[in-house]
Amino acid sequence: MDPESLQLSPEEWAVFQDRDFLPLKQQVWAKLEGRLALLHQALWAEVSQDAHLPAVVRQGRGKRSRGENYQAFPYRVLDCPSVLEKEDWFLFRALIMWGHSLSFHFILKGRFQASFAPTLWEKRHQLSSGWMLHLGEDPWRWIQGEEKEVSLAQMEASHETAPLLSRPHIKLSRYLPLNSYAKLGQQGLKSWQEIRSVLGSQA
């Protein structure tokens, strides 16, 4: 490796010397993680008492997690409800991606997809226009625009649920700007309630 290529650029050098940014970053995350914790409580209170959801969905308390390098950006995650078995997924995720967005995602796969897709497709127009259907093959892509998405509510009517049942998974996503952070709990609960309203009863 050429030693010259390892020289810091002026921008890199400025960041390397900055003693203020990292403490501020930790303060930001502490406050946002507190908001995720409150959302976790609110979601769990609804999910655990929802007798029309499968028992395995109601029994999992979900979890919060973090990372520092998704496409070089740090993030924080809340999964609740969360069932991630080998072939069967039922996941609602709230995600804060540094520098990008707040987002809410709902993923179905396997037996949950087979059970819920017909009702979801029938009631898709009840979802707000912000919900997008992920058309890519990898459900673990989280930055808006990484893969093709279309508005689920605006998809043409069909006589069957093939657009959802034929896919390897269903992933719906809703994105909000970072300046909506103060409404994270309100928007997160609203997003789950919208999703729940189009699932029907599968207890």
C-alpha cells in the first residue's frame, strides 16, 4: 500500500482533532434511545394484549439494538413485535439512521406471509400513502432509495393476492425526516396501528 494514500485529508484531519463531536454524538443517542425505550413500552402494551395476533407474536417482548457501520452510518433499532424464525418472520422495526431518516418497517415471511397477505392486500388502500412496498430481494436494506420501492396503496387492484404471495417476503417501509425525532413515539405507534389495522385476525 502506498504510504501517501494513508495521509489524512484536511477534512479527515479536522474530524480527527475534534474533541466536541463524539461527546455530543453520545448525548444525541442517549436522548433518542430514551425515545425508543418509550416507544418500546407503548408497542408492547398493545401487542401483548392483542388476542387477535398469533400467540408467538404476543409472547415476544422484542428488543433494542445498535450498530455503528451500516453503509458507514451508525443506527439504533427497536424490533417489537419480533418473530424471526428460520423461515417465518413477523417483524415491526423502528429505525434511526444517522444522517438519513427515521423509518418504520414491517416484514412478513413464510407462514405469517401466507396467513396475513390476503387481508393486507385487500385492505392496502387503508394505509397512508407513505407506506412503500419493497421490491428488492434483500429485506435487510434500510436506507431509502437503496432498492426499488412502490406505494402499496397505489398498486392496481387485482383479483388475487399474487403481488404479495408470490414474493419471497413482504416488506413495507415508511420514512420520516430526522427533524421528526420529537414525534418518534407518536409516529411509531401510529405506524404500527396502521399496519395492525390491515392484518385482520389470525390468532
